[in-house]
Amino acid sequence: MPPPKADPAFLRLVKSGDSTVYNEGLGACGPFKVSLYENTTPADGDTPPKFVLVDQKTVLALCGKDDGVLYPSSEDVSFNWTPNSGGKHLLKVVADSENVTIETNETNNDDFANVTVALPDLKPKLEVPEKVYKNKLTNVSVDITNNESEGTGDFQVTLLENCSSPDENNDMNFTIIGTQRVQGLLENSTSKIKFNWTPSTNGEHVLRVFVDSLGEVTESNETNNNDTKTIDVEKEKMHLYNTEMFPSTSDPNGYSAATYYYEADEPVYLNPGARTPTFVFKTTDPVYSDVGFQAWYPYGAIWLSFSNSSDGPWTSAFSNPYVYCGANTSEYEVAHWASGSGYYKYFKVHIRTKPTLGSSGLLKTFIEGFEIK
């Protein structure tokens, strides 16, 4: 910083750089104050500067030429300044800022400097897999870029979800999925972090990520700290890959039982403690019959089994594995409540009449679809 100059009687003060005061006068001086100020008005060239005191130091004494010193005496002065924004800042330094020294020239005690402050600029980018399924663990990645030539300290990143309101601009509609700490980010660099997310419902979800969510980093741009993505969460789709039909001995044109084999797009998470998922059995419209003496006969009872192989072995999903089909009912929903916990990809749906009838039973309804809700 170019030196501000003071010219008192018998002494002259010169500020060199931002830390050294010289006495080139004839006599000693001191103590006196040296002050640093910052302009707080916009740097638009039209608004008059308004300087606010940043820091102030005391110089106790400086020798002058009358004291026999060959060269003017000096003292280093250091100021503490924490800029609150990036870009250009106008600083002013004033020697003898409280005007306690008698000077020959009171007009040259200050000097100015334009200082460009480099600040970091954090910007996130959300990355979500192309396919996201209900009740399936999903990895959500966040690329965080610091676009400036200044590094950061530690900061927090927060991932939020909105699945209850179409107003994605209202932060009150979001709930926190998770937070992570980032141990600083170097200048002009990028870091990747990952969150785990398991959506509990299918349909449209909005994810939003905030970097520096606690406001710990002063940045050159505070408006680009979030990124938002809308994701269509799918329910696991079931694909029929095999069917077994069991003829009825009582009717050559009918069946006593049928088994349907389904494969899910993605492994389905079975959690009996939470009674999830809900299985949906879609049947043909039953035709009423008064034959039989059980509520579910002759329309059928359903057994559900699961496996991680298309060929089994199969494990029963219900400890009392009956889903009773009623007359003229085409869809049955059953929450997973009994046996089976974990991820499974293959499911076997078996429908039959009263077991004691064996192959002589005659089904009045059949499975035409199986879904996870």
C-alpha cells in the first residue's frame, strides 16, 4: 500500500505498505494512533465513500533526525481485517488519526488502496440414478465444486426431501434425509459425497441439497448453494415368467389350482415389523357359486412364497398363508405381516381350492396380476 504522509513540526510521518510508519522529521514524536478504515458504500463510482474503522494501533515513539539517527526511524504496524464479501474493497490508512501530533502539514496523513478479496464459491450438483424404486436403498451423489481461487474451512451439506407438496420452492415442505460434514475444499476443486435414501412412497419426489447449510463459509456468491431434482419413484414392477396349471379331476375343462411365477425389476424389501410392502393380487372376476362350505371356496385361497432364485428354493411369506378370495372381488391387498425379512427378487403365487378336495376342486377365479404397493 503506498504510504500516507504526515508532516508535523520537527517531524514527518510516512506510511509505507500497510505496516510501517517512518519519522523523517527532525525531532521525536509519540505516542500517536495509526488507524485502518474500510469503505462500506457500493463500489459503483457514484456513491461517496463512507469509511468505517476496522482496526487501530498505537505507535509509542519514533526518533527524529535531531536525535542523531542516520536514517528515519520506523515501526511496523499490523492490522486485523476480515472482509465480509469478495471483490474490490477500498481501504484507507491514517497516521496520527486522533490528531494529537503538531504537524507542519495536516493534509497528507492518509493513503488509499484498492484491494481485491478472493472468496470461495461453493456450488452443488445432485446426481440420482435413472431408476429409483419405493422401499429400495438408493445412493444419491453430490458433486461440490469450489469455483474460486480461495479454499474453505469445514462446512455442512444437507439433503432434503419433499414428497407431500407440489410447491418445491417452499422450504417448509421439506424434511431432512441426512447431513454430512466436509473437511474443507481447496480452491478450484471438486469433491463428491454420497447420501443413502430409501423412498417410502412411489410417485413424484423432490430432492434438494444445500452446501454450507449452516452458513459457516463466506462466499463470493451465496445464491448458488443449492440444487434441486424431481424424481419419479417407481414401485417395483412384477413380470410373469412362468405359469403352472393343475387340472381338476371333477371337470376336464377346469382347474383345481394354479401357480404363477413373478420376477421383480429390483429386489423388494420385506419388512414384517413395519408390515411392508403391501402385496396386491389381481384376479379375474369370480362367478358366484353356492358350492362348498368355506368362505373362500370355490373362489380360491392364495399362498405367497419368495426366493432369490427363479428356481427356488421358496419360502412361505405367511405363517398362516391364506388370502381368502371372495365372490365378485377382483383385487386383494395384503400387508406383509409374517415370515420373511430382507430383499427378494422372485415371488411365487399359488391359488387353489379347499386342500381337502385335492385335485377334485374347481377354481372359480384366477390370478391375472401381481403388484407391490
